[in-house]
Amino acid sequence: MAKANVKDLLEAGVHFGHMTRKWNPNMAPYIFMEKNGIHIVDLHKTAVKLGEACNALEKITSA
């Protein structure tokens, strides 16, 4: 399976988060910045966690 990189995530618009007034404080480590009342998600952290999720799924399905 092809690994997603930051450029692919950016082109897909993954970085657009949610309105700043509707958020879970547990997401604070993954928020890059706020712009015009919208949280922008950190794509570097997203790519790492997406890779971890893919690895976990591959491990589960190979068993």
C-alpha cells in the first residue's frame, strides 16, 4: 500500500479542521494553528499517526 505523505494530505485538504468553538481539548497537540476561526491540523503529526494506523491494520489482517 502506498504511504501518504504531507503533500498528498495537503492536496486532499486534510489540514482543514473544525471551527474553534467546537473542539475537543484532547486534540490540542494535533492543532497547528487557528486561522479565521478554523483550526488547522498539523499534517506532519497526521502523516505519522496515519502510518501507525496502517501498520496496525496490516498486522491485524495478517493474523
